[in-house]
Amino acid sequence: MCGKGEVEDADTATQNQKDGEGNKYGSPKKYDPTFNGPINDRGCTDIICCILFLICVLGMAVVGFFAYSYGDPLLLLYPSDSAGNLCGHGEYLDKPNLFFFDLIDCAKVGPGIVTLGCPTKQVCVTDCPSEYWTWAVQYGKEQSAEKFSGILSTGFNTIRETGRAAMICDYGINPLDNAYASAAKLKELIDDDLCAGYYYPQKEVLGRCLPAIITEGIDTAQSLAEKVGNDNYTSDIVDSQNKTVTIESILDGSAFVTKLLQVRSYGEKVFSDVENSKWFILFGLGLSMIVCFLWIVLMRWLAGVIVWVTIALFFAIFGFASGYSYWTYYDLKNDVNNTNSWILTTDFTYYLTVKEVWLAFGCTSATIFIILLLIILFLRSRIMIAIALVKEGSRAIGMMMFTLLWPIWPFLLELSLVAYWGATCLYLASSTKQVYGVTNLTAIANDSYDYQATSTTTSNPVDLIPCDPNNQTTGGEICNFVKNEVLTYTIYLQFYMLFMFFWTMNWIIGMGQMVLAGAFASYYWAFDKNEHMPTFPIIKSLGRTLFYHTGSIAFGALIIAIIQMIRVGLEYLDAKLKGSENAVAKFFLKCLKCCFYCLEKFMKMINKNAYILIAIYGKNFCTSAKDAFFLIMRNIIRVAVVDKVTDFLLFISKLVVVGILTVLSFYFFNGTLAKHLTFLQQFEVELNFFFVPVIVIGISTYVIASIFFSVYGMAVDTLFLCFLEDLERNDGSEEKPYYMNKELKEVLGKKNVKAEKED
């Protein structure tokens, strides 16, 4: 039942067929006396796809040139005033903050603010105001002084200069000019929207002046006049329409900032912790690389121990669980005082007194125990094959140490792609035109704006009303800059860039896989590892891959990219249907998302195995994908076992490496290690949250471990396919000896007729 010969026959039944006899998964590979590893005499494959890929990459460069020529990321980084000027840049370099004349108007727009902008006047200022001021108070004082002392009196001038010096006005407007000397002129400045009617203490948030009361925690409905002080002219701060400005209205106009400020506060502390501990984080990352390397070297001795110890633990756990559950069941069954029966309750401990619960535990544990036992009995030989391949992968990496450094280059290419794609998309997003609109008209009743009636936008304000936002004419007073609107065709270029990002990223991943596959295949098919191994296998494999198979990699990457674009479209539709009540549409959408997720995983598996065979034989993508699929299907049980055992070992390996570094960093940054190892006290750092560098090290270690162990996984996958072809091609005779190592031959009960030098 579990003998090696029977297992071998079950897995490779096709090998017993007569030569030339076909089957639905193709014919086994036949012996080729000239074959001894990756073929050097090969030609270019999938040339059409290669040309198409290169043209599309050139298209990315053209889009980048267009984006860099017409885009300006400063539009995204700096706020714009009502005339479209950038605060903190160019002519307004000394005025980095954007001040809103009446922030409450933003709240009246509601969701329309996204497309129409905030309808209040906005100007760039050097500093955000730190005090309270209202025009009604100043107007009342000036009216009183003008009435009793006259406009030319010293008292009036003192009141005017003292009060108006704090006013915030549009560019070129000086409220202290003699042209605006009277109280009536002050009211005109407010009515004409040339100066702000009021303001309150504000703080800079992302270049915008926003209410400081959000961070000060004022949450009562009291009038802001209480903050101004005792005054005989008004009890409230009012806006330009003589409406009381309360804290509630201010909070309504800037509520979206509340959480942003909290996040920003935490973000600053987190950034500070990362900055203070950066050298320790870098040391931790270097240590993680060393641990990964040592672990890979140790895997040739630890692989079998890890697998069999884990299996033994599973047997022990479920065996104990079964015995304890049945023992407790019979104990409760024989207890005459126990009358508890199955009921629904939130008290979990009650269920532990119900005998039926323990019976269910016992049956479940026993079932799992029996299933596990049967799996081990039937698949023991295949598990041993998987362990032997994992060990051989460790030996291969040990002989070709540069394979561990290879992932650095694809990783740098991926970083470059992300940087170029991100920068291009940023410039595309800033390829805009200025949009003006009639947004500063009189407000409609009930403190809201009817933008269907009162607001119109146009790319050229002259087509609507002859106006210049920088010229104080009648048109200029009602025609304001609304926003920088993204050019219509840039959305199509963004779509193209997203598709090319997926295609190019998958090409880089495929290129990395094929290069490693070529190197590890050279290792397997070297009959004498010390004499027949080619020099610089990574460099030779890289040359074959780029010169001959760029098109084949692009073919496989294109398939994945198309699937990923479809998934993005489905996610977009899902987001659009969030508020929908159409349950049927949601159900089918969920099914489609699941199907395309599985399809992507399947195609990535097909691609990887196709790349391995391309690296060996130099055939085109479709032929290699078909051959790889048929080879897998002819050995489906072995493939499943080896795949899962390898995944399990790599998972344990990542867990161990990440666990070691995370635990060490945890005890270092919380001071525990320093208490026991006094020499570490000199390295203590001041942190707001000690777990911040711990999390950074943990995540970074996982990324590093994934890079290292991806090489290991590729080694096992390549050696496994070579092993399967070795079984089909050769029979151990003097003419057709096996290339597999001694351990694999022992597991399978095979040997070469003529004694060969073994590894």
C-alpha cells in the first residue's frame, strides 16, 4: 500500500505505456542522448509579442514625456487661491498658507465642493490668524467715533488704525488707505468681498488655515463673541451677511479636518520614532538578511526534522484531543447529577458541561486523526521526495551563492518602475486647465447654494462674462477661480499607464523567475556537480533569457496583466454598487471577483512552470505552458504533495525569521534586554511608541525573507520539474542514467546500473 514501487507506479502510469502511445496528457519525455541541461542552440521566441511589448514600453516613455511637459505636481502640493495662484511658490513664496474668507460657505456646498470648489474668496497669507476679529465690532466702533468725534479726529484714526491693521484682505487692498477711511467704506470692503468679514484662531493644516478650535477641544455652542472680550457694540461675531458665526457652524465648515489632525499628530510621532531609531532598524534589517541566509543553509539538515516533527505534533495533538474528549464524554454521561442539555447561551463554560459537546469534539478530532494517518500512510514516499527536493534546493543555492543576490536586481527594477509610474501618474494628474465659475453670488435662503441656478463653470471665463479675477471689475467680483480641472484625455492615459504597470511588473517578475530557473536547471542536469557545472550560471541564464525569450515572458505577463485589469474593473464596479440594493448584481459580482482571483493564481502557476521549461528547452510560451501543464497532470499527486510541503516549509521559515527579529527588537526597544545586558543601555533611544520600530522591523524582515525564500521556492520548483523529466527520460541504465541525487534515488528505490560518482 505504501511501498515505494507501488507509489511510483501509481504516479507514473504513463511511463508503462509503449513508446508512441499517446494519452490525454501527452506522451512522457523520451531519452535524448544529446540533452545535458539548458539548450544553448536556441532561437528567439514569441517575436510578435516582444515587438508589441517594446512598442508599448516606448508608449510609456511617450506618455511620460507628455506628462512631464504639461503637468505640474506643484498644483497638487500647493494650495491655490481664488485667482489660481500657488501659495508658497513663485511670486507668493513668502505666503505659504491659504486663508478662506468665510469657511462656512464650504459647508453650504456639501458634496458639491469636490467639483465646484469652496465658493468663498481665498487668498495666500504669510501666517494663519491667531486671534478673533469681526467686522461688526470694528464697524460699530468706527460708526460711534465718526458720529461723536468726526472722521478726521485723532480718536477715530486711532480706532481705525488699531482695528483695521488686523484685517485680511485681497491682494492690493489696504484698508488703511484714505480711499476707505469712513465706516461706510469699511462695510463696502466687506460687502464687495474684498476683505474677510471675520476670522478666529486658526492653524495651518496641509497649507490651509483651518479652525484651531478643532484641536483646542471647544465643543460648546457659545457665541465666538465671548472670545473677543467685553464689547458694547455686538454680542456676536457675524459674517458679511450679518449672520451670527457660532462654533457649530465653524465645525460644520471644517469637520473633515478633525480626524486628519488626529492622524497627523500620530503620524508626526511615528515619523519621529522612525527617525530616532533608523540606525537600529537598518541594523535589524542587516541581521535579518544574515538569519535568512543561515536558515537556508541549515534547511538541508532541518527540512526533514521540521516536517516529521510537525506531523508528529499533529498526531499527538489530535490523538490527545480525541482521547480526552471521549474520556470527558463518558465521565459526564455517567454523572447522574449532570442533566445539562444543548441550549444556545453566551456562557461558553456551560458548553463544557454538556456531554454532547465533548462527543462532537471527540468525533471531529478522531476523524482528523484518521484522515491524517491515512494521508501519511499513502503519501509517505511523496513527502520524503518533497523533503529530499528541499534539501537539494539548499545544496544548489549553496553551490550558486549569487542566486541569493539575484533578486536584488529585479527588486531594483520593480522600484524603478514604481517610481517612474508614480511620478508619471502624478504629472498626469497635474496636467490641468484652470476652471473659473460664477461661485460668489448671493446665497439663497436656508444657508445653502443652489448651484444649478447660481453656479456655472467654463474653461474660458470670457465666454461667460468678460472678467479677470485679478482685476477688480464687476465681472471680477463674481468670477472666481474654482479649481484646476484634469484634462479629459488624461484619464485614458492613466488607464494605459495602469495596464502597462501591470504588464511591465509581471514581465520583471517573469524575467527573474526564468533566470533562476535556467541556473538551477544547469545545476540539476550537471551529472557531476563539481565538473559539469557551467561557470557563471546566473549570467549565462540572464543572457539567454533577455536575448531569446523577452517575447515569451511578455506573452505570459500580458495574460496576467489583462486578468488584473479585469479585477480592477470589478473592484470599481463593486465600489459603485456599495449603496445599491440589487442583491443579484452583488452576488454575480462577488462570483466574478472570486473566479478571476482564482484564474490569476492559476495562470501565475502556469506561467512559472512554463518559464522553467522555456529556460531549459528554449521553446515558445504556448508550447512550454502546454508541456508544463501536461507534465504536472501526469504527476499530479506528487505535484500537490511537493507544493504543499514546500509551501509549509517556506511558511515556517518566514515565521521563524520574522519571529526571531521581531521578538529581539521588541525586547530591545521596550528596555527588557538592557536590564539584563547592561552594555545595551548606552544604545537606548527615546520613543513615543516603542512598538513603531518593532513593526517596521517585522514588516521589513518579512519582505526580506520573502525575497530570499522566493529564490528557495524557485529552486525547488525547477529541480522538481527536472526530477519529473529525469524519471520520464531515463531508466537508470548505463545509457540512460538518472541525474537525480543519491537521496532521491534511495527514496524511489532506484539506482543507476553503472556506479556513478554521487553527490
